[in-house]
Amino acid sequence: MNLMGAQATVRFITLGCKVNQYETQGMREALARSGVESAAPQTRRAEVDFVVINTCTVTEEADRENRYWIRRAKREHPKARIVVTGCGVVRDRKQIEALPDVDLVLSNHEKAGIASRLLGGCGDPALQEDELRPARRPYPPLSISRTEGQGRAFVKIQDGCNHACSFCKVVLVRGRSRSRSLKDILEEIKRLRDSGYKEIVFTGIQLGAYGLDFPQGQKTGLAGVLEASAKIEGIERLRLSSIEPTDVTADLIEALAAIPQCCHHLHIPLQSGDDEILKSMNRRYRSSFYRELIARLRSAMPDFSLTLDVMAGFSGEEEEHFQNTVRILENTRPLKCHVFPYSRREGTRAARLENVPAQVVQQRVRRLIHRAEQMGREVRLPYVGKEIPVLVEQQKKNTGRLQGLSANYLKVCFQGEPGWVGKIVPVKLLALEEDVFLGRFVPAQ
């Protein structure tokens, strides 16, 4: 390792959600400003000075994956210093620090200062008094000017969560909601616009809580962020990432329908379609609320697309509860479902409850995936033959085809020019293969 001669290099390994991806880019840019060069994403055994692993802790499997990547990073880069950060270290910091391959552990609120910590020799000062009190911290000051990929850029506007779902560790590791200033958000969007991005995807831990922590009289909600962002010339699409059902307000629906740049797609976690299970999960809605919300969204935006998360095998789930979940999926007809098994998390209230047998859980996961795939195809098929604008995100290496997304989250592949990546072009949808449309570019008349 040579930090004083040749330029120092860093490899990032990012696990988990879009917020982690954003924060990795923020750390990458902070290090670049201090002269630390990022290694190419495909780097494996090439020499690097640091490997930064941005961890996740949403499930037990995520925790196992964190440790796998720590071991693998040391095998692939034996001379590098291994830095571990992210949600996976907040509750288990001492255990991570004790791992022989780890040189430095950084909590989420320490990510913005990563350059000084790495270039200072990975020294680890004594644990601060507020280390276990994330709710007391201000919004973390990371920012970006570009992102991985082309066409769409993620902008983090909020951190933390005000909910307390009985199965979830997020509030334990991210704290309560803190919002980013509207001024900072708009400045970042302009930087991304200047870098060529056409679509902005707003992300956060509890996105719909944006602005609730601002002083009285200074409150700007999510609808206000959309309205202000839509005034930035050159941004053609505004999209929201995952948002809780109870955070989709009448004002937000009105803004989504009225602002031309807003994408008519939302990812709204369901988790369960059974009221008894929702209550046990400490979710703040019931199945009828979810059904009525989706109906209101489709009434306001006829081309609205829904994607969602749904959990199988939560503690106490019987076959009747499971069938209620299937029924609400059939009623709301999502374009895509992220189906996952319940994962017991230490420190949560649900960890004290009795688990459903693993064999039953896996069977229900398979049944949900099968039904979700059927519904997704049924939702997509009516679009065959239609012409839609597609934001081109990449050229597929194996086929040479361009791939992109419609405003309502339809994935499309078609033949075109590499120079179209990052642009919005008209495409006629000719056929559906699994969950991807095959299309044809429509030249201007």
C-alpha cells in the first residue's frame, strides 16, 4: 500500500437499498475530492488501498452476506484496508470491529467524513456518547453530482423512520426521520441535470415523512418537493421510490396527477393483506385502506402502475391469513411484487413471537411468486401494440439491444443507437417476453 506516492485507490461493495447506493456515491465523490480514485466496478484482484463495504441489515440473510463480503474482500485484496459501514454495523459494531479482517468501522453518520478517516490511517477514535442515539443526529451531509448508470439519478432527501413495525430494524439503526433542506435538494438536481440525467428518483428511508421534522411555518412536504423540482429546466421525469401507504396523501396524489414530469408509478409496501397480521406487524393501516388507496391512485392516473413488497410467513400467519394476502394482490393487480420470507430480527418486538415452520414459509413464498408473475403478465399484456416514451438506460452487452423504462415502470428492449443511452425516445411495444417488452423505435414523421 502506498498512500504518499501513487494515487490511493478504493473499491466499493454496496449491499442493500437505493439509499445505500446513493450514500456509496456520496462517499465515492468525497474521496475523489481528496484525491482517492475509485477502482472500476469489475475490479477483483487488482491492487487497491481500501475496500469499503456498505452493509445492510434488513434480514438475517443480509447479515450473513455482510460477513461473506468482508471475508471475500480480504481474500481478493489481501494488502487493502477493509472498511465496513452501513446499517449492518450500527447494532453490531463491536462484533464487526472484532473481526480479524476489519480495519475500520464507520456508522452511517460517519460516512460524510470518510476521506479524513481513511487518509488519516484508519484510526478509530473512542465511541462517542451519542453513537447509539441515531435519533439525535441531523440529516447526514452527503451529496452527489453523478451516479452509476445513465438516464436516471437517485436523490436522497430524507433519512430515518417514524414508524415502529414490529419486524423491522430500520428505526433502530437509522433513527427517526430527518429531512434534507429543499435548497440542497434543488442544487443537487441541477448538478445531476448538468451531468446529463433526465430522470430524478427521490429516495429515503421513510420518503413520505419528508418535512415533518421542519419547524412550524417552514414545512415543505413531498408534494412541495415535486412542485419545486418540476420547475428545473431539463429534468423530464420525477419519480418516487418506495413510500408507505399512509404517506400517500391526497395532496401527493393531486401533485402526481397534475405535474407533467411526475411518473405514474409508486412502490407501496403491502407486507400482508390480512388485518390481524397487519396489526401484529404494527402496520398503520388495514387491508381496506390499501385497496381504497390503490383505487384512488388509478382513478387519478389511469395509467398508474403499482409495485409492492409482500411478506410470507410472519409470526402467527395461518393459511386463512395467507389467502387474504393473495386476495388483495388479485384486487390491486400489481405490475411486480417483491416477495420475501419473514426474517426474525433480534431487538424487534416480533422476535419474541413464535415462527411459522420454515417449510411452510418457503411454500408460501413460491405460491406468491407464481401468482404475482401471472398477474404481472396480465397487467402488461394490454400494452402490446402501444407506443410509449422510453428512457434508455443501457445497451445490453449480450444482445446489443437498448434497454430502458417507461414512466410507469415498464421495462423495454429494442434495437437502436448507443448514443441514445440517457435519452427518451418513442418505442412501439411489439411483444412481451417474461417481464420485458420487445419494441421498435418509432422515428419522427
